[in-house]
Amino acid sequence: QRKSFVNRSFSTMSRKHAAHEMEELHNHEDQEMEEIYNTIQTTGYMSLDTRKFDLLIQLLNDPTRIFKRLQFRRGRLTSDHTNVVARLSEALESRSSQLEELDLESFKTNDGGAHALSNFVKTTSSLCKLRLNDCKIDGTGAFLIGESLHTNTCIQKLHLDNNSIGDDGAI
């Protein structure tokens, strides 16, 4: 009986310790998210790594957070940039975004990322400036983004310098 009591006590202590560790981890994550949000709000700029990007997606899905300007440099992102841009576009598209400016310069989005962005551009009514310089977008991606401008009349500036658009992407 004594052995059973000790095991139960140890088990209870282990669960309390694990719960405490999880609470600390959650608090640390909340603190990191606040830092990311504050940095973006004050500068509009964020250098991303994979962890920060995952936290940013959580912030973008939070309806209490408002973003007017997002400017990223890929930093130490290890993920496929096409997937990163697709996740970002999906998060922005999933809620009524008030985003006015999006700068993804030097993200190697390729046409898959351009396709995801074109879906977001079609649905947003606030985006005024889109910077996609040096994103490895070719004619197909440029065509898709151009097509999205038929439904989005808010965009005043679109930057596509240093991409391989060619004649196929010209509208």
C-alpha cells in the first residue's frame, strides 16, 4: 500500500510539474507573439525564421489584431518559400484583412506563391501596395496576379522588378 501511495504522489507531482511547464511554455509563446506584433506595428518590418513565421500566422488568425503593413525579409526561413507565401496568403484571406501594404521582396515564391497571392488579392479591398520584386515569378505567375487586378481595384502600386515575366506575363 505504501508503494502505491508513493507512486500516486509521484504521479500527481509529475502531472503538476508538467502542467506548470506547459503554462510557462504558453506564457513564453504569448510573450514572443506580443514582441512580433509590437515590432510589426512599430516598424512594419520583420525578419523571419520558421518559428517566428508560425507565430505570425497565429497572430494573423487572431481577429483582435490589425495589420496595416507587412514587410518581410526571408531571414532564416528554412521552409519552402512557395508554401510560406501560400500560408501567409491563406491567413490574410481567411479574415477580413485591413492590410494596406505587403512587401515580399526576395521571397522565392515562384508561380505557386503567385497563385496563392492572386487569390488573396482578389478578395482584399484594402491592399494598396504589393511589392514582389525578385520573387522568381515567371509569366504564368505574373498573369495570375494581373488577372486578380480585374476584381481588385484598390492596388495602386505593384512592383514586379527582377522577375522572369517575359511576354507571356504581360497583359
